[in-house]
Amino acid sequence: MTPARRANLTRLLSPRHIAFVGGRDAEVAIGEAERRGFRGAIWAVNPRRDALGGHPCFRSLADLPEAPDAVFLAVPAPAAVEAVAELARMGAGGIVCYTAGFREAGATGAELERRLIEATGDMALIGPNCYGMINYLDGAALWPFAHGGTCPGWGAAIITQSGMLSSDITMAQRSLPLTHMISGGNQSVLTIEDFIDHLADHPAVRAIGVHIEGLRDVRSFEAACLKALDRGVPVVALKTGSSRIGARLTVSHTGSLSGADDLHNALFDRSGVIRVKNPSELLETLKFICVSGAPAGPRVAGFTCSGGGATMLADHAEIIGLDFPAFDAPAQAELAGMLPPIATVSNPLDYTTPIWGQPGITGPVFERAIALAKADAAVLVQDYPAAGLDESKVYYLNDAFAFCAAARRHGIPAAICATLPENLDAETRDMLIARAVAPMQGIDETLNAIAAAARWSAMRARLSADRPQPLLPAVPRNDVRMIEEAEGKQWLSALGLAVPEGRVVAGEAAPIAAAEVGFPVVLKMMGPRLAHKSEAGAVAVGLVDAAGVARAVADMRAAVAARDPAALTDRFLVEEMAERPVAELILSVRSDPQFGLALTLGSGGVLAELIGDSATLLLPATAFEVESALRGLKVAHLLGGYRGAKAVDIAGLAARIAGFAEAVAARADVLAEVEINPLFVYDKGGVAVDVLIHEWAAT
């Protein structure tokens, strides 16, 4: 974004005057600006109407008193292009182009969109085909439908690619403080990353929520999110839609293990972005962060006045890795002395109904338990009575305010959550926000939000100390060809990985070659149609003598001929048989046209697709990042020395994998994908038993 466009985006988001151009849609938008409390000048523009929304109409843009800071444009697409060009000449700040009929409408619309982009110049343009923007801080709205949402002077800025979702969020009954709402539409000029970059500088923006269907520029997105991270502004992403890696590499296993969704996860991890699963989790996570802040760690003190609530907290926390640390014996004794005899001292703590609503008793319990747990955050479960049945509400509030005070004295983020989302009324939500305690709706959503915020703190510390290197560029080529395994293993040796000793011979020479290599051996038929040899019957293992090798050659010829006669060849790879490993890994480096180079690693062999145990990192990746990914896999239990087996030097293994990925990246102009499955891992080394390599075809 150029400096001129950045300045114009500021004018668009915080305008002194707004021109509304169009008919009925523009008239509705005028009403929404007034609903939001806009105090600047409103100029209606329509050559065929005398007034819009009670405002006299200017016949043309040229008749306006001056170049408008902001324009809501709702005219047909061809006229919109002409209006944008005229506004650029006038020196307008920016435009919300509500008009549809551009790229989403086919080739003719795509050409109109190209002309629209060209006409925009240095102006800021949101859309086209979007709802627009609401600035809750300054009371400005360029929005074509009724909307809700409140702002206490700070809160979350939300950017969506879905107009309807943005509208739904403004209507949500969750008391999320909002600063901005932006519906980006086609993102022809301004994109998600532009808005993140701009809003991260705003002192009232405590977090940024983004709904992503697809990213235009992953490198700009990463830079914008890292800027927000540096400013202490968490970015929370709801990514919808997932797909697998491009069909050109479908013969590899990696495509089924790691597609576009995993690449987005890898991007979020290296950018310090929190990912959530659904809109409710998006709003609750933003609310917790904006109201309470991000905890320094994952230790939580939990309180309920019900054994059932305590169990639900503990159960979900265990699933997501949130820590409710147990009290040691002295702490248990101290708390037992403060609680009724029927209470069981645990964390989460059911403080029981005999002391319910008595802040002189519950307050000290809350405060002491938080201290004894060394908690980074605290949560109290309360489901409030419905209106008309709320004569006991005072007791709920007594405990709530005592809990708020205890959390404030310890200086930790805190939340009061309802088991059922609807059981926390608006009045109570507002009172809790005023006390900087997040009013959360749903136990799972609450704990997910706390865990996500704690992870963000850890990501920020990690990325501040070790900023990732810029992503490696994609290779802009499409056609690939498969390299046979024997040649592929020569590549692996050149790239620094050990491979079994072997040689390629005709079938009649295989027994002699096997004797020279040394029994036992593995026999494989080579051929361009034999990417997955086991499925074709083109591999035999554990051959212990020359006669066995000769029989295997004959059997293999018969099996391949029966399955696919065109795949039959007389070229065989004879290899020494590797010893039984501690574990088997799959290891892949491949090029993605949008994300660049990616490293995928996971459980290998027959488990590669069976259990889906994999992790993906975007390159370049450090040995520390690879080690963290390895330790997060299910196969890490084997690597650590399962049931008395030798433990693998995981740090050393990670360093070798990182070095291998770097070596492949250095040849990315030649290699499109290198997949090793399996990589036999030993306590002090590893051997690539099978490899599938695709190289870029000659142009």
C-alpha cells in the first residue's frame, strides 16, 4: 500500500464527509450512517431524484462542495467505473463500492474490474461486491443494511470476505466490543492484509478478527500479522474452505496428508495468528482478549458452585491442553479450612452452595485459590436466571463481583462463563465488561479462548526472539515428470541423506547383484508407471538367497503384467535390506504455487495415510521448528524410546531434516517434490528406504 493510499484509507475509515451515490441502496446507507451517529456532512448524489433519506440530491459528483473523504457507491458496474475515475480526478479519499457484477460475473465483469482497479489510482477502495465498513469509534458507516454493535472506546476490528457474516456479527448477542467492521468483497484494490496492516496501528484496536476464504498475497499477510504481533494486537482467523494440493502431484502421499488448509495453518503458526473453528469461537476469543487480555501462560484457576460444572471444565481442558494445576497437600489443607465440610478441594474448585452468594467468604476463597494455583488466568462458571425468575440474581452477582475483585488484585485475565450461551443476560455482560472481566458464553468456547490467548502469548515470545526468515518463492511452472526410484536415491545422496546400497540390473542379473550387495535384499521393479510398487506387486523384501531372488523376479513380472501390462519392464533395483528401525517417517518437500516451498513430516510407511499423523512447515524452517513439529506428532512416542526401545536423538534428527529441506530448496528450480516414505529412523541416524521425486519438466 502506497503512502498516498494509506492516507486515503484513513480518510475513508474516519471521514469528515460522505457522498452517497445511487438510489434505494444509497438511501438505506444514509439511514445507517445516521443510525451510527455520523456527525459529518452527508451528500446525496442522484441525477433523477430530489432527495435521498431527507438530504437534497446533487445532480452529479462535479456539483459536490469538495472532494469527499468517503463515498458509498451503489450504481451499475459500468457507471461505477466511470464514477471511480471521476472521483480519482477530484481527489476523493476512498470508496465503498457496493456494486456487484465484476469478477464474480464472468469475463465481462473481470474486464470491468480491471478497469475499476486502473481508475482507482491512489484512492482507497473497499470491494467491489461488498457491504462496506462501519467505524464504531468515530460513528461513521458506509453500510447498506441495518446493523448493530457497540463500542466502549476500544475493542476488536473485524475484516470479513463474506458480507452476510459481517452483518450477522453486528447483530450477535455476545457483547463483543467493536471498533471497525469491514466487508472486503472482491478485494480488488484493498485486501485483508492491507486492513490488518492499517488497523494494527490504531490504539483503540485490541485485537483483529479476520474471516478468510482465500488470501491474495501470503507474504504480505505474514508481514501484516507480524506487525500486529509486534504491536501486541492478536489476529484471530476463521479460515473457511479447505482443499488438497494441486492434482499434478496426486500420485504422492503428501497430497492426502497436507493440502491447502495445512499450508494456511503453517502460515498462521509462523505469523502468530490464532485460528478458530467457527463464528462463535471467533467472537468469544476476540471478546476474551479485548476485555481481559492474553494470559502469560496456560495455568488456570477454575471455580464453580456445582460439581457438574467443575467436571465439564476439567474434561474439556484436558482435551485442549489447558492446565488446571492441582493443589498440593498444604494448599489443600489451607483451602479446606476456608470451605464447608462438604467441599472437595480441587482445581477446578466447586466451592458448594452453603457459601454461595456470601462474598465475605467466597472472595477470600477465590483470591487464595488463584494464588495457590499460581494461575495465569481464572474462570468462574455462572448461569444466570431468566428475567422474571431472577430474585436470586443478587447472590450470583455477589460471587461475580468478589471473583472480579480477586482476579484484579492478582492482575490476571479472568472470565465468567455461562454453561449455556443464552444464560448470561446483556445487563450482566455489560457490568462484567465494565470490570474488565470477559462475559463468556459456552464452556468450550471459553476454555478454547483462554487456551488460544495463552498460545498467542507463547507465539509472541517465540517470534519476537526468533523472527522467521522470508518465505521462499514459488516456482512458476506447472508440468512435472516422475523420476525413477534409483535415480531418485542418487538425488538423495547428493542432498545429504543415507540410502541403502543397491544397483539396477536386468532380471536375469538380479541374483548375482543380490549376492554382491549381500543378503538379505529387497527387490523392486523400476518403471515410469510404478510410482506405488507395493500396490502393483513390484516389490519383494527379505530375500535371503539367489534362488529366492530369481523366484521373486518371475513372480513380480507376472503380478505387474496382470495388473498393468504397460508398466512391465526388465529393470530391477536390488538393495540391501535395512535393519528394523525405531520408527518410520514420511518426509516431503514440495512447491506450492501460492505458499512457496513446504516441508511435511509425519508417521510413515503404512501409517502415512492410515492415521494422518503429519505436520507442515513453510520454508525456510529452522531445526528448532522441525524439532517442535516432530515432538508434536503421534510418532514422537516411538522416537522417544517406546517400551524400552532405544530413543532417537530428536534434536539431531531435526537438524538433519532441516538441512535436507534447505538442500532441496536450493534445487527448487529443478525439483518440484521430493517425498521419502518411509525414512527409517534409528537412534543415531536414518536411511531413506523409498523415494518419489517429481522434477519440473523442460519448457
